[in-house]
Amino acid sequence: MPIDAAQALAAKPRSAEITWDHKDIQLYHLGLGAGANPDLADPATDADELRYTLESRLHVLPSFATVAGAGMGMMGGLATPGIDVDLAAVLHGGQSVELHRPIPVKGRATTSAKVAAVYDKGKAAVLVLRSEAADDEGPLWTSDAQIFVRGEGGFGGERGPSGSPEVPEGPFDHIVERPVRPDQALLYRLSGDWNPLHADPEFAKLAGFDRPILHGLCTYGMTLKAVVDTVLGGDVARVRAYRTRFAGIVLPGETLRVGMWESKDRVRVAVTAVERQDAPVLTDTVVELN
């Protein structure tokens, strides 16, 4: 059934109450590889890693916004009237999170999910699904997921923005490598993304993959952790916004190469898969700083 862009954009936001505590934060961080930083002699007990794993020292990586409440913000957007699509035709094309203030370790918030834009790319439609979260003290974050829906374009809508951030000239200021554990997708999915594509070999083959692939949002979180640890001295409060475009898959057991160009107000990032001749994984990636 074709997307009804006018109906989707006019629909009222879908609201939900979400809660989280230190266990959700720790599980999310462990799903990103916390406690296993290969740059450290003893990462499980290193003080820098304990900020991600030990409740008495815990801080919250801003990308947690993508899984808070088991990621129901994005799912609420896909349930909007006017959006009736085959989930097998859906691809997560990009993600951004804007932080209005640091995320607390324990919280209760109201999320509001809506379709913020619908673009016509000809052979595909692009939905911008926006989730906003606020608690009693005010706004917490705004999260946008860019969703490609194959075969749903051609309805005469706007093509939307195009172009990419300018890639800095010269070599990276920092390069780190982060291994993806063979079981990492199995652990990450416990934060709420139960898509069998990331766990079931038979389902993965039906989707056209030789084996289950890693969640794009897991790569997204791993990359932000690498930037926070390498450039920001572990200070998650310095992250004002974070956006990326998903350019390729990651297989459990592979290694991410995270290259960073550092400037005063932002860090530009490129992520590739080491074992596949540095095949692009994340592009157009920017961490904006406070």
C-alpha cells in the first residue's frame, strides 16, 4: 500500500511513558563492548571503563537515546496512519540524536513519536521518524531516524535535502580499532531490537545475507564511545548532537576502524570494516560538541 504522505505528516504524535535505570544503561554499554577496550591493559577493571559498567560511577552515553524504552520511539513512528509498508523493504539509512541535557542514570520520561518528513527519492521513499523525550525537568533529547522504504517512491513528493558534510583534508587526527565480539549482536539485541536478522542464520539468508549482521545502531553507539574515550576524555556531557549515515554492514567478529578529525566544536568521523579492505560502514558522521 503506498505511503500517504499527507496523512502521515498530519497525524497526531504517538506518546508513551518510558523508564530506565542503571541496569538498562549497563546492559546497553556492555552491548557496545564496554569493559573490553583493547587499548587498555585490564579493561574490565580500568577506571575509564568502569564509568560504563559500574553503577557507583556510571555515566550515560548519549546514544542510549536510541534504545531508551526499548526503542519504542521509532516503532511508534512506523505505526503512524498513512504508513503501511512491508518491513522487509525497510532500511535504516541514517540516525541523529540531539541532546538537550545529559541523560540521567535513572529516569522516567514521556516520548512523542511522529513522522517529521516524507521524501520521494524515485525508487524509494525516505521517512524521517522523530522521537522527542522529556521528563519533569524539561526536554531530554530529539532523535531522528531516516528510514528508506524500497519501492515506495514516485508519489510526486519533495526529494528532500541532499549533499554530505565536507570531508576534512589531510590525515585523521586519531585512529582507533574496535573489535566486534562474535556474540555482540546477541547481547546488544537485549536492549530492545529483537529483529531476527541479527541472530537467526536462516532469517539472515532470507534477507540476502550469509549470516546475521550487527545492528547499525550498535555500530553507531560503538563509534560514539570511541570518540568520547579518545577525544573527549570520557566526558559524555560534551556531546551536543551526533549524526551518521549507514553506508554498509558489519559482521560479528569483524573490526571497526574509527578515524577522527578533531576541531574545536565538532569531531568528524569515518568508520570502516578492517577485514573487508576498509569497506565503508558509517559515513557523513559528525559529533557536535558543547
